[in-house]
Amino acid sequence: MTKIADQMNTTDREQQDLLDEIATLKVENARLRQTATTSIGDTVRVPDHFKPLFDQAQETVGNYFKNLKQDPTKGTIEINDERYVLVRASALSYDFLNSIKNLYADRGEAEALSIGRNFLFDIAHLIGMEDAKAFHKKMNLTDPMAKLSAGPVHFAYSGWAFVEILTASTPSADENFFLTYHHPYSFEADSWIKAQEKSQSPVCIMNSGYSSGWCAASYGISLTAVEISCKACGDDNCTFIMAPPDQIGRYLKDTGLLTKHATYDIPEFFERKVAEEKLSASLQEKEVLLKEIHHRVKNNLQIISSLLNLQSNYLADKESKDKMKDSINRIQSMALIHEMLYGTKGLANVDIRAYLNQLLNSLGVSYGTDDKKIECAVKLNLKLEKLDIDKAVPFGLIINELVSNSYKHAFKGRDTGKISVTLEYIGDASSDNYRLIVEDDGVGAPKDLDLATNKSFGLELVNTLAGQLSAKIRIETNNGTKFIVDFK
């Protein structure tokens, strides 16, 4: 019994020792967590007249970052109930720009780097703005300078860079805003130095974007930042100036900072977006102008058609009137294309289905008579139902001529008849061809009909237009007349 009691006492002591060790580890862990998020000394260096404000900022931001919770079992890092992510620094600088150079190698190194820099600045500027707004709200900061002063401290705690604000700085909520500062330990320059690579131009793009984004959100004005010297280039410091975008050039000149590097890129937030908007506006202006041109061409063709129609009233013989009607229909087939282009968003392509339906309806009205019932049908089997304007005009005129011929000649001595217009895709792996078939069940064309030698103006026109489409055309005269036109 004594032996059993001794064993139990030993187990109790071991359990108690383990509990004591756990308690000690908890205390040590809490201490380490606090020291891990508390900087030794100042987290920002500023001129003396700014120091009281930045001392308060260090206390505010320091308290914010004390509440660190990291749970790898859930993949979470939280600071003051805000979730954060850790990203390898070089992946956002040296490695990123090298990847961009490879990705856009076909555009040349200069353009590739410009694309990469614009992207990094834009995303960093936006992150800086959103981080600032979220932090200001959480910490109840309302004064612009208090909002700004939290930025460099937040910058230091989140691993971007240590900030030293220089005495020439005069932050104000207007066009005279000016900030000049060093980032002695910029993560971007550091990534180049660790890669043992020297850059020909400043590399701290995200530092420029994030800091200008934070300050822009603090003061409610548009700001940008330019790095004027960089450790990655072999300079003593990573030095920046920040100002409204239209004032940066003046500061570079007036302050004599334009020294070692001859020129600087002056980034603007979403500069590409602004350029795209300007391009879009220019494109819209051109589209409006082009629509107006199509509208005027259509109107002019309609005027010509109307004049010819009036002139036909003064013609005595039927043959002349018929020829005038043919000319009017040709003009209207072209006018219809311009009318459709004017009424659509796409100014280069015509909707084939809509065009054919309107064209055939127009021809039916022009050539149809009360004593005859001629049916005209459209059949389409297409890969794409768009035709570019260069092909649409000869295409429409060919159909106009062939359908007009059927109306005029195919059904003599008959009260009924059928005309069909078929357009089908006949492409394969090596070609992208289409076939147009215009056929009727009328009396049939002469067996010896040859487009190359025929003297009919309409058929000569068809032959010429087929040449414009690089089309092959053939005729079948069994059970009516069938024209087959193959084109790309």
C-alpha cells in the first residue's frame, strides 16, 4: 500500500510540475509576443517641431500592433482583429520585375518595366489609401496631421520601411503639400541588394505608392511620390519627394534635387486608367463621327434614289423605266448597309441576317405585283453572322442583281414562284469559306449562259463584284436557275 501511495504522490508531483511549466511558458510567450511587436526606440525620425505629434502616433500604432494573434492551424494572422498576410518582400520587387520583363519580353525591357512599375504603384497606392482609411476609422483619428503621422509608424510596424521625414517638408491640405523623406531600410531596395544586383533606376515603387496613398487619404487630396535616389542604384539613401502630381516637376527643379538621375518617372494613381479613359473618349468621338458619316452617306444615297425615281416619271418607254428601277434598287441596297451601320454599336460589321431580310423585303416591294405570288425565303447556316463593310457592299449588290433577275425573268407566264437565298458556312480545318446560293424555280436561264461573255449589265456587274470578293461563281439551270458563289 505504501508503495502504491508513493507512486500516486510521484504522479501528482509530475502533473503539478507540468502545469507549472505550462504556466511559465504562457507568461514567456506573452512577453515574447509583446517584445516581438514593440520596436526598440523610435519607429520614425522627424524634425523636432513634428516630434510631439509623432510620439503620440508611435504610442497609438504601437498599442494597435501589440494585439497580435497568429494561428497557423487556420492560416490566420490577426492584428487588433484585422486579418493580415505575410508576403515575401522580393516577390513584390526584384523577382516581380524580372518576371514582368520575361512576360513582356516581346515589347522590350523598357516597356516591360514600365508596365510592371505602373502596376506596382497603382496597387500599392490603393492599398495605402485603404489601410489609412481603415486605421483612421478604427483609431478614431480625425485631424489630417494625426492621420498622416500614423502612416510612417504603421509603415515601420508592417515591414515596409523605416521613415525619416526631412526638415524641408511642409504638409498642407492644398497644392503646396510637400513631403521629402528617406526610407533607409526599404524592403524593395533591400531585395535588389540581397540579390547582388544594381538597378539603373530607382526601384522603391511600392514604397512610393503606399506612402502617397496613405497621405492622400489623410489629407483628402491627390498626391504622388517620386524616388529621387535609391540604394539599389548605389546611392546613399532611398529618398522621396511627395506632392500633388502637377507640382512634382516644380519641386524637382526648384529644390535642386535633380542631380544624379537625369529624368524621373512621375507616377499618377491609375495613370493607365486615365489614359484608357482618354482613349475611350477619343474612340467614342470617332464612333460618333463615323456614325454621322454613315448617316450622311445613307441620306445622300436616298436623295439620289429619290431623284432617279422622280426622273423615271418622265421616261416614256418601259425599258428605260426598268433600267432606272434597277439603278434605284442598287443604290438602296448600299444605302441599307450604311443605315444598319449607323444604327449599331459595331461600325465595321453588318448583321447578315437582318440585312438580308430587309434587302429581300425591299426587293419584294419593288418588283412584286398583285397578280403574282412570289415567295422569297432566307436560309442561313453560319459560323458568324457578321460581315465586314468591305465585303457587305459587293455581297449586297450581288444578291440585289440575282434576286432582281429572278423577279424580272424567272416567272414569265406564271402566277406563282419561289426564290431562295441561302448562305452557309462550308469551312474546314484549312479554309474559312462561305457559299451563297440564289435560286428560283422559274423557267430557267439559257443553257449556254456564260457570265464572262454575257452582255447583260446586271450579270456583268455580278461577275465584277464576285472578283472583288475573290469569289468563284457558277450557274446551274436545271429546274430553274441556281447561282452558286463561294467566297471567304
